[in-house]
Amino acid sequence: MAALTLLVVLLVLALVGGPVLAIVAFARVRRLEQKSHASSLGFDSNATSSQLRALEQRVSGIEKALGLLIARVDVFSQSPAANRAAIPPPIPAAPLVSRPEPPQVSPPAQPPPRAPQPAAQPAPLAAPISQPAAQTRPLRETLPPDFENVVAGKWLNYVGILAILFAATFFLKYAFDNNWVGPAARVGIGLASGALLILWSEWLLRRGYRYFSEGIVALGGAVLYLSLWAASHYYDLFSPGGSFVGMVAVTAALVAISLRRDSQRLALLALIGGFLTPALLSTGGNHEIVLFSYIALLSAAMLVLERVRSWSWLPPLAFFATQLYFWGWYSSFFVSGVLYLTLAFALLFFLIFSALPLLSAHREGRITAPECFIAVANTAYFLVALEQMLWPESRWALTLWLLVLAAAHLLAAHIPTPEQRVRTPLASLSWLYTGLSLLCLSLAIPARLENQWLTITWAVEGVVLVWLGVRFASVWLRAAGLAFLAITALRLIIFRLPGGAFLWNQRFLTFAAGVASFALACFFVRKIADSMAVEERAAFAFAAVAINVYALIALSMELWDFLGNLHSYTNQGWSAQELGLSILWTIYATGLILFGMMRRSPLLRWQALALFAIVVVRVFFFDLASLSRFYRIISFFVLGILLLAVSFLYQRRAQRNKSS
């Protein structure tokens, strides 16, 4: 008997407690609205009739005082000197404290004679009225507008909904554990409660309670999802397919409600519920076609909602959820036998999320930050998917895909847009998709080429980008070209290539291509150097220094191998190589000095002087201790002769400058 009584009490609490709490919150919101309306009229809703009468009397006194003041001003304006004695003294302003009777005006007394004053002197009469009002500002004016409505009308609504959801969950769990209600009745109660809550929200919306109504819709949708999940997962009342259809119907209903109410919050609820549906009903099996078809339809629907209502939060969340499902399935079920099917779905997802930025840019001439994020992240996702599925077994297919993507992005960059709406170059479609096209093209190179050919191709691409940046006055293209030249420089140092015939092998030819690319890049920007920023000029100055550094490295490696092979049959091979490096560096530094004087380039001359310093240190500290007498003599002799020649050239240059 006690158990039956407890069951009845809990059922009453579950079915009646929620509406009761909602009605209490409803009444509280209405009371707050009445108070807010009363506050906007300038008086408290609890003001008594006596206080109103006192306020009327105070206003009447102020009107009489103002009438006397106007009369006094008229007297001043007619005869300020003759009639001053007949002017009654000023009437003090009515005090702030309400009184039952207006102030009494006593007969005017004759004031003593005094010096004439300006007619505007009585103006300070208004000061006693405004000053206390500023000092006694009500506390409610210091709070944000409608702060109380926000706390009581919205926050309490959210907390109340969450509390009811927890209470219903705990009660259902307790009732299920004790078998108080059968499985069919449990699911039926849940479905009926969810539907009734959504219907009740419509009744609330028609009476103007928008936020409260949306909270009730969220509660009803959560109850419906939970009931359908329990019917399939716990009680086997519905098959997974049946519950899936039911959850899709709930999602569609929430989408329709969000569209009719123009509510992004309800659309987000529908998005979350729609993407949770496969996870809630998962049986652990491989259902690729059903899963990915549903995800594609849901993502497309969310993108349509964004275009119709401009709900910018939907596409990023839909993209993130799609990636979770795709890569989660890929890590568990992908095999080579379903390569083409999986690749088709990956392409479908890529096309769906590529459509949003294209449509937005075509219609408005620009893209927002969320759309820019989707465009970049979507391309990155598809590139990773291609690499995971095609590398290294299908390198030719991967290269073809990358070239097609590069061409597609380049085509998208030239879609006509209303130029008058373009805000900044970074926000336009052209720059974004041009960069993505260059990314795909750059990745196509290593997909097919290797070793020295990859380095040479990236060097050529860097030069082409610098030239395009100069041609179209684009600092971003020049920056991309410098990035590829930096990659080329790193690859020349990190990846060691084998040598061969003197000056005719893949190592020297690769270095020559790198040096030529650095030189051409500096040559292209020489005409616009004055208009470039300081940072960009410094970057190209480093490229100019890299010309000589890498040329000297290439020549040094060639000479080292040549002398080593030439003296391989003697014991003097190492000494000959060391001497050869010292002489080569000295001759190269001398050539830089001469060329720098011809071109009047301080940068070249300072590079030569730095190289001379390195050679001097090498000869005096290394060659002197390591080389034999014969090689030591040659090293010092060559260094001394060339240093004297350089010194003579500098002195003659100084004399010419003085004479001119």
C-alpha cells in the first residue's frame, strides 16, 4: 500500500510539478513586466493616492513661484532703476519633501537700496531643484535595463527546465528500476509529455512569451529524443530503423518550428539532435551508405537554413560534426575494397561545404569569418582524405586529384562578384581561392616528384609568385613566393644530394637552380623596392645574401670532390682540398668586391669583406697549424696578394671621390 501511495505521489510530481513551476515562472515574469511598466512612468506601482495629491500640490507651488519670477523679470525689463524698490523679494523654490499644502507667499517687504544687478541674476533659483535630484538617483537606474527581467524571466527559465529534465530523468530511472510502469507505458508517457510541451509552447508564444516558449520547446524535444532512444535501446519496442525515423521526424519538426519563429536557438537544438541521432541508435555495425547519406542530407539542410535566415553558427557546427562522423567511421571500418565509395562520399561532403562561401561571395561580394574558416578547413579536410586513401599506392591518381582541385579553386577565384560590396582584399573571394589553388598545386609537386626535381620545381614556383606579385602589385603573392624560396633554401641544406662529374651533376644543377631563383626574385623587385615595406625589403635582402652563400657552398663542394678525386692516390689529398677552399673563398671575395664597386652596391661589398674576414681567420688559425709548409706558403701568398690588391682598389676609390 505504501509503495502504491509513493507511486501516485511521484506521478503527480512528474506530471503536475513541471507545469506548476512553469506557471510560477510565468506569473513572476508578468509581475516584473508590470513593475517595469510602472517604473517607466516615473513612479512606483505601490504609490498611494495621498502621495499623488502631495505631488500635485508641489507642482502648483512651483507654478506660482515661476509666475512671480516672470513678473519680476518684466519689471526689470521696463525700468530697472526706478522700479527696483517695488519688486518683491524672490520666492524660494519648493522643497523636495512633499507637503500637503502649497507654500504661502508673504507680502513683499521693501529691500534696502543696493547696486543694480544683471537681469539674469534670479537664474540660480533652479539649482536647488536639480542638484538634489542628481544626488538621490534611484538604485534601479544604476543597473542595466531589464536586468531583473533577464534574471527572473530567462535564467530562471533555463534553470527550471534543466531541473525538470533532471527530475523527470531520475523519476523515470527510479520507476524503471522498480518496475512500477510497463515499458510501453513509459515510452508512451514520454512521447505524450514531449508533444504536449511543444503544443503548450505554441500557446505561450501567442501570448508574447518568446523566450519562455522556446525553453519549453527545447524541453519537449529533449523528452521526445530520450523516449525514442529508450524505446529502441532498452525495451526493444521499436527497431533501430523505427526509432531513427522517429528522431528524424522530431528533427524536422524542430527545424520547421525554428523557421516559423525565426529562432537560431531552436535551429541549433535541431542540429544537435539531428547529429546525435546516429550515435544514439548505433549498433556498432558498418552502415556507411545509410550513415553518410543521412549526414550529407542533414548538412545540406543546415546550409540551406543558413542561407535563408543568415544563421552563421549552423555551418561551422555542422562541418565539425560531419568531420567527427567521417573520421570516426574511417578509423574503424575503412578498407581498400570500399575506396571508391568512400572517396565519393568525401567528395560529396567537400562539395556541400564549398557551396556556402561561393554562394555568399557571388551574392554579396565578400565572405564572413565563419565562411572563410569553412572554405579553408573544408579544403584541408579533403586534401587529408585524399592523402590517407591514395598515398602511396595511387600516386598518379593523387597528383591528378590535386591538379583538378587547383584548377577548380582557380576557377572559383574568377567568379564575378559585385565589386561595390567588396570590403577588403582579404574578404574577397579571389584572394582566398587563389591561395587555396596555389596550395593544391604546391602539394601536387611532391605527390609525383622527388628529391632534386621537387626542390627545383618549388624554386621555380617561388620565382613565378614573386613575378606575379610585382606584376599585380600584390604583397601577398610576393610573400608566398618568398615562402617557397625559403623552403627551397632549407631543402638544399637538409637533403644532401650525391655529386658526380665536376660541375655537371644533379647536386650542382639543383644548387644552380636555387641560386638562379634567388637572383631572379631580387631582380624582379628592384624597381619597386622603394615602395615596399621595411620588413619586405629585409626579406629580399636576405634572398640577395643567399645568392652568394649558396653559390659559394655549391662551388666549395664541387672543388672539394674534384681535388679529393684528383689526389686520392697520394697522401696530400686532404691538404690540397683545404688549400683549395682557402684560395676559392679568397678569389670569390675579391670578385664580390669588384662587382660591388661596379654596381655601387654596399651590400655586395660588405658580403665580400665578411668573407675576407672568414678567410683571414681560416688561414692564420687553421692553415698555419694544419697544412704542410708548401701548402701553407701558397695559402698565405695568395691571401696576401689579393688583400693588397683590394686595399689598393679601395684607396684609389677614395682618391677619386676626393678629386670629384
